[in-house]
Amino acid sequence: MIEHIRVLVVDDGSELTQELLLALPSAGPIRVLGPIAGAAEAIEIVRDGRADLVLVDLDRLDGRGIEIVSAIRDARADVRVLASSRISGADAATLALAAGACGLLPPQRDRSLIDVFRRAYAGELVLPAEDLPRLVDRLRGPGTLPSGPERLATLTRRECEILSGLSEGRSTTELALGLGISPLTVQSHVKNILAKLGVHTKVEAVRMVWQHGLGSFTRTA
């Protein structure tokens, strides 16, 4: 596990940064950087290897939060981007995921954020559990990947179980405990899932499930 995760805050103010600095232990594994105002500087910092994860505030006065998430992801498809918003419900999360974010920062400002940032850095989906049903309804629709159903059909029963758990927002540890296997075994299955689906991240795999559904493709072996 990485010793420190450097979280770069992109915001047009300092409130979110100050909240994180107050909530997280100063000598802990999360280092808060910024804030910086726009996407161009964020992309430069990530390209230079000076940040591991980007956190974009969607509640900006200029309303450009989603645009910034999209710009960062377009420039650096391999960087993890989290969004933050005080607006409750699935609206902000839906927009953030559509723009390429791997999730939405929970409203709690406490030490639980350490696990949130670790999960986001690992490429896991980070979303409020209460918003998942509405998100599935909103993001499921006509697929943009014509081979999605065929690729989902290649998954084994175990791989379907793991992908289903990921789509429900479960972490690698939670999946391992629930299935009675080791986290390393879960990670191995995830690698196979990504290869079969032709995607690069767990978030992309979950989007495919939401677009096409998984139930009709569940295998018995």
C-alpha cells in the first residue's frame, strides 16, 4: 500500500481544503495539496508526478466543476478524480460519474476520509449507498459499447459476483470477507474482469454493468 496519498484540491476557494486539513491527522497517510483554481494547473501537477489523486469541488461559483472533472480525465485517463458537493441526492454523483470521476466525497469530514481516499486511489467506486439505486436507474440506458453484453457474457459466476459487489460500492476488503476469499484473490479476479471487458478501471467496468445490466449474463461456472 502506498505510504502517502497526495490529494490535490481543485477549487475556487479554500473552504474544502481547510475542512480536509482539520478533519485529517497532520501526520497521517493523506497529504492535502492546494487549492488550485483550474484544470490546466491540475493536469500539469499530475503529469509532473506531484499528486496521486485529484479532488474537484463541484460547488464552485463559476459552475465549472463538472467541466473541470471532464477536462482532467480527458487529459489524463489514468488519474483518479473524486468530486465533492454539498448538494444531496444523486444529481451531483450522476454528473460526476458521467464526466469520468470515480465517485463523490461523502459529507462526513472525519478520519473516515482516509479510507475514502485510499479506495478512490485504488480505483474503487466511492458513492453514498443511499444514492446507488437512483444512480443505477439514471445511468442504465442504451449502451454506447455495442460489444458490452457479449463481453459481460464471458464472465464466470465468481467474476459476476465480484463485479456485482463493485457495482454496489463494496470495497476489495468487503468483497473478500463476504465471499470467503483473500483480497489478493479478489484483485486477481478484478484483473480478469477488466481484461475480458476491455476496460482499464473498475469504474469503467461498473458503468458497463449499469448500461447493460448483469443479471441476464450471470454464469453457473
